Amino acid sequence: MVNITMHDNIKDLDLDQNLNGICPSTGMVVSCKINDKLIALLTYTKNNFHPHSIILHFTFFRDFNDSEIMNTMFNKLKAKLPTSNYILKLETQSRIYNKFISNNNFAEIRKTYEPDISITTIINYFKSYDSQHNYHPSKLTLNNNLLTKVFDVYKSTHRVNPLGNIDLNTWRNTVSKDLDLNHSIVIYNERNKITAFLLIFDYLEDKKEVGWIYFENDSMKTQLLNQFVSMLYRLQESGITSLCFEIDTTDLYSYELFSPFLINEAPSLITYKKTHK
């Protein structure tokens, strides 16, 4: 016997503490039991940066291949949250999710790739650019102009799932966390306008992470890559062997520079959206 029930919060289910940790939830929960055995949960979370949508999470506790039960669970949640937009993030594609996505008119909005690429590989690919071996940039300053420009880039990659109102101090804390001021690149023109940047973040002892990227035009892209190659040599000399990335297909700047490295790379995440309209 199938029993699908709406709960006010996850605590109503009296789950084992370990299960609470793998079932993210910030609100109502839909449970599915078959013959009194818990089979699946549908929970949701909210992202304060993207307040116009909620993120769905299905958790399966046993072998599960019934997309109709998923539909019923989702319909129960929709009945309680009829004006919400829904985000579904999948690490892998599967037949059951494909049916659920199709049945409920979710649309793919973004693929995310997370490659880890050796610095040697990156240098070899960009070897046509002029490495400025004698270039030693001054330490980056995280001023309001740069923060605003980084925010504009971030906002441009999330037009389909728009940002909410984020104050400058909150955004400063987000950008400054683990930011490597010595290796990040910012280029200004003669009027002190930012025309390109590439931010680098600390990650592991032998690895850095590439963050937000921007270039105003092709000329500035070339200048940015010249300085980037120079920076790669300096990172190598300091013992860094690879860079990790989070590249969204909606991020025009990052995707343009590094999509050639994704040819044989499977996405780590595929994001879908359903609007209430």
C-alpha cells in the first residue's frame, strides 16, 4: 500500500540522525511509504542569493523506479506552494528523472563542469599567448568598483534564476573568502575602468581555484590571457600543479575561455527549472 503524506517539517518524521544529515530541508516535506516502509522523501531548500525559487531534493531509501509516485509527491508540494518556482539539480541523468522532468515541464537552464586541469596542460593550450615573464602585478585591492563588476558578472550568469537584493558587505564577504590577492588579475584602462579580471582562490596546498572572469572585448581577452599565462608560470614556481574550475554554460566569459578543456568532460551538475506560470 502506497502512502504519500505532507509534513510541516522533517522533524515530524523522527528520522535517524544520520538520515537528517542527507535530507536537506528548510520547510515542508513529502514522504512516501510502501507497506509502512519509508521509500522516498521530497524536501526543499532555499538559497538566500536566489530567493525567487526553491530547490527540490528527492531522497530515495530503496530501489526506486516509479516516476508516477514522484509526480504525486511533487503535486502535493505544489498544492502547498502554488506560486513557487522550482529548481532541480541533478548530478547524473537517469530514466526516472528524465520522465519526471518531462512530465512536469522542467527546462534545462544550465550545465556545470568542474574539471581539474594541470597547469602544464593549460600553458600548452595557451602557448600562443605572450607570457610576460617579467610581469609582476601589484597586490590586488578588493575595492567597491571590483566588487560591483564581479557582482554584475555573477548576475549575468543567473538571469534565468535571478538574484535577490544582496548588500555590498555580504557580497564582499562572499568574494573575499579564500581570495588569492597575489595571483588574481585585474586590468584597468587609462580612465581607471575595469576592462578585464580573473580571480584566483586558495584551494589546496598544490592547487588553486579559478573564480569569476570578465573581459570587455577581444582585445582585453588577449591582454587577460597574456597575464594569465604569466601567472601560471609563477604558480608553477610556487609549487602549484593544477587549477580547478566551476564552469557554467551560462557564464559567457569562463565558458568561452575554457570550454575547449570540456570536450571529454561530463557535467558535474545539470540544473532544471519549472516556473509556476
